[in-house]
Amino acid sequence: MTELKNDRYIRALLKQQVDKTPVWMMRQAGRYLPEYKATRAQAGDFMSLCRNADLACEVTLQPLRRFDLDAAILFSDILTVPDAMGLGLYFAEGEGPKFTRPISCKKDVDNLIMPDPEGELQYVMNAVRTIRRELKGEVPLIGFSGSPWTLATYMVEGGSSKAFTKIKKMAFADPKILHALLDKLADSVIDYLNAQIAAGAQSVMVFDTWGGVLSPRDYKDFSLQYMAKIVDGLLRTYDGKKIPVTLFTKNGGQWLESIADTGCDAIGLDWTIDMASAKARVGSRVALQGNMDPSMLYASPERIREEVATILQSFGKGTGHVFNLGHGIHLDVPPENAKVFIDAVHELSAPYHL
Amino acid sequence: MTELKNDRYIRALLKQQVDKTPVWMMRQAGRYLPEYKATRAQAGDFMSLCRNADLACEVTLQPLRRFDLDAAILFSDILTVPDAMGLGLYFAEGEGPKFTRPISCKKDVDNLIMPDPEGELQYVMNAVRTIRRELKGEVPLIGFSGSPWTLATYMVEGGSSKAFTKIKKMAFADPKILHALLDKLADSVIDYLNAQIAAGAQSVMVFDTWGGVLSPRDYKDFSLQYMAKIVDGLLRTYDGKKIPVTLFTKNGGQWLESIADTGCDAIGLDWTIDMASAKARVGSRVALQGNMDPSMLYASPERIREEVATILQSFGKGTGHVFNLGHGIHLDVPPENAKVFIDAVHELSAPYHL
């Protein structure tokens, strides 16, 4: 494989010196880009786009043609794993993801198949291989998965949720069933992410979108424990290169110390925590990714630059910061505002790396 | 007015000694109780129930007949104030609250009327007076309001929201308009809560349901600043009695120190923070209310008691704790589980007050 031309993202995650703070955006390939909408229309539905390696590669590369991004991220969905386990994923128009066969008892958990990353999930690995080849070493490729807890919320609720009634009933009334599910998911995610690494992902990220709806004790028990298992099971070097792993729990700002204890390389931060305080708490142990409110991209160019400057100052001198939004970019953001944001990070961060 | 027969709730908020930890539940008058549903059906729609002092009193008292609660809370809605300001509140079936005339520009803010608590909002004061009379001094009556930021989210979005797109656009692109709105709301809330106190509320609580969707800087600027103004403007003693004030920001666990700086008597906690760590951070300055996950009421009696014991132990010895759920009780909780919870708090807390 070719050497990376731009390795700022990997270096910052490993806390090695960089010339500028690297930046990428969660959901950078997505509906705010007209070219994404065109490719999506060509593919048909959302999962057909994920299953077509050439089109998944195309949408992955689209934001890199517009913006000076320091990383590409595999275009896929967090629910590919539960789908491959046999739950029947579908997208109801305007309602988000749904499963035809949600989990409600021990037998449902026992019946789950352990998906073969080069079998049921080979379409994802094909996308990784295609994207890695087409990137031609310009920037690193990030692989990803949902966290076991976050995947389990969809699998038990049968889709998106607000109050997480069913999974919390299971957590508090039948914790053994839920632990069996989470353990199977952790094993599947380890296989899935290691296969992505073997296929070409140069860093991986675990998205724990819903860990923040738990109490501190329940977070450790039902979410963090299984992310720690994943961190332990991952290939941390491949082909002679370190493979940094980032854990991101939305609304997890109160638990940074525990997240760092897993041995991950970096923690993703949403925007509800001050970067300086996060750095003071865990910055000696891990790199930090984040943390601008995605809604700031609705503001004027001046206001966006001001916010970037504030967050850079909050992190201060030195490496160990990957700039990002605190969550996915909103679908109605003007693409030119994303460019203002990305350029501002590079321009304004240089003095912090002298 | 008669002396309170049970003043545990007030004493705990003022950090005076108690025999047992007081307990009440957010939304304790509500749809999980069949008798509530019957009264609601009698009233017609939700706002008709709020506007009828006798029926609002009836539903306020219903949970006190079933459970050994240490406080009653006025039955009303947080959106009474924006409604009285002229926005036209209505409830679309299955969609939550909506406004016919949401706020989108400076002129909309200028046109808002400052509601007279004994005029447009007299129906609320009538409910307070009726409930206070019918309580006959058994337990204290809590008055409440939404926080300016939380009220503004509904007023600008036109109803409930997930991404808070419109109000964040306003916050980041036109902050002066939003500050003008928040300032008017703070003044209205001060009048509204002081009128509730004059009508008989013995403690007041400000619900900041949506402050947690902001960054730390934006939280201080757009939410906390206006709650601090309210704390400053409230009657803190009335009729010779102290009137404790509680601030509750959902997902505000990272900002407890700043919340305590407002000079409030107590902070409401959701379930994402450990009670011991909250006490260590701000327990010398304020009382703490919370913080069991409302979903724990789906569990077995044994598991509910175990969770109550854990939270009591986490707070430890001494006063300054009002037990509560970390958010409103879910509408599908069996009432008998609420009884297990309330009784467990009283039974298991006694040794901590010896």
C-alpha cells in the first residue's frame, strides 16, 4: 500500500506533532451535498447505495473534492451488523430505520447469526477496498461501527426511539438477556472492524449514539463494558502501521475518565463539554475529537470562524486534537459554510503547532 | 394559613434536619393513573383541564391519595406563559404542543404582550389557590414554570423539536432577537412565579428541559443567564416563610457549579450523574433533587428498592436531598411500582438521618 500523503489525522490521534489541526466532519458524505442526492437517486434506496461498492466509494469521495478534509470515512450505516444478524433492516419513508424481527426474548438472541464479514457483510468490505484504492493515499480512511448498546437499542425497540422503553425494561427486568445480546454484538463488531482494517481502514471509530441515555452505573454495565471489550479485541497495528481507535458516546461528557480507561486512542466529544476541561481531565491519556455544535454551520462565516478560534484556543497548544463537529452535519447546511469551517480550522490552528 | 403538617420537602431544600428523605415525582399527576384519565376525559382537552381550577386541583391531589408523597405540584403546563403572550397554543393529536403564531423576527418579539398573572393567567392562580386550600396543610405545594430558553424553543420552533434548527439559527445568526425574547420571558416568568407564590405556592421550580442541547458557553449565555435573573427576581420569603427555588436543567450535569452560582436553593438532577459526585461538587452550597432513571419503575419491586438504596447510599448521611425521578414518570408505569418506589425512599432513608 502507498504511504499517506496527508497523515495529520492519524498523527493527531497518536499525539504526534502536526503542522495544522486535522479536520473532518461526521456524516460529511450526505444529504447536504447535491451531488450526494444525485448519486443516491441513481442507487435507488439508501441500502442499495451502501451495497454498491462503486457508488458508496463515489459518495465517500464527494466531500473530499469540495473540501480540504484530512480524512475520508466509509459510507455505510451503523445497522449493517444487526441486519446481517438476521433482523431484516428496512427504511420506512420519513420514519428512519426499522427491523422486521426485533429482539424480545432469550430465544431471539440465541437465534442471531454471527455474521461473516466476508460473507453477509462482504459488501461493506468491498466498499472499504474500493474506497481505499481510489483514495490513492491522499488521506486516511476511517472505518466504523455502532456500539453494542446503540445497536441493541434499535434491535430491541425495533427502530428509533425517544424513551427507550423496551430496552430499559429489558435492562432492568431481564438484564441477562440484554447482556447475552450485547456480548454477541461485541464479538460481531470486533470481527466487523478487524475485517474493515484488513480491507484497508486506517483507523476505526465506534459510535455510541445512545449511551448518554443511561445512568453512570448502567452506562458502564451496558455500554462501556462492551466497548472496552471491542478495544481489547481490535487489531491495533496492521501492515506495520498503528490503527488508532476512537470511541464516541454522545452526551458522554461526564464519563470521559472511564472512557479513557478502556485504552482507546481518542475520545469523540459532542458540544456539551468545554474542550479545555476535557483536555484537563483526560488529555494526557487520549486524543480528543470535536467539538463544535453542528448548528453553528447555520451562522455567518465570521461567526463560524469565531467559534473555530474559540475551540482551538480552548484546546490550546500542541497535538492530540482532531477538529470535528460534535455530531453529524445537518442535512440543510449550505455546503459553502462547511468550507468556511474546514478552511478556518487549518488557517487558525497553525500557530498552535509552532 | 395553616402550618404544614409534613414539611420534610421544604426542610430538605433548606438543608434543615429531617426524619426521612422526602420524595415526590415529576409528573406525579398524570396519565399513568386511571383516575387522571377519567378526570381528563371529563374536562375534554388538556388545556380545559388546566383552565378548570376544581379539576386541576382534583388531578393534583389524586397521587397524594394513593401514595405517601411529601409534596404536591400544581397541575398545569409549561406553555401557559407563551400562550398568554399571544402565540395561540394548541395540542395536535399525537404531535405534542404547537403554536399558531411562532416567533421568527424582532417584530414578533416586540408584539408579545407581557401577561398579567391575575389577568390572562388568572386560571393558573385560581388553581394554585384552590389546591392550596384543599391540601389543608398536609404537604407543601410546588409552583413551577418553564425556563426562558425552554419556552423559547417551543415559541421559535412552533412546537416540539429534535434538532432545534430554527432557534439555533436565531441564536447564532441573530442573537439580539433571541436575547430580546429571553429577556421578556424572564420578566414574565418572574411575575408568573411570584404570583403563584402570592396565591399559595410554598416552593417553586424552573424546568429547563432543553438547556442540555447547548454548548457550555451557549448554555450560560442563552439559558442560565435568564434563570439567574429569575432567581434574583423571585420572592424568596413570603408570609414569613422561606420559599425555596429549584432549578432543573435536563442533561445539565456538567454545569452544576454554574447552576449553583445563581443562588438557587436546590438543583434538580437527571439520572446521568452520580449523586455522590454531584454532592461532592455542589452539595455544600445547594440541596439536590433526584435522580433515579424513570425507567427503573418498569423493574421488579426488588430491583426498584435496590436502586433506591444505591442512590441513598450515594448521597450518604445528612439532609439536603429530595428524592425524585430524574425526569417525569412514564405514562405506562404501573401505579403499584410508584408506590414501591415512594415507600422504599421513606423506609430506607431513615437511618441516614439519625
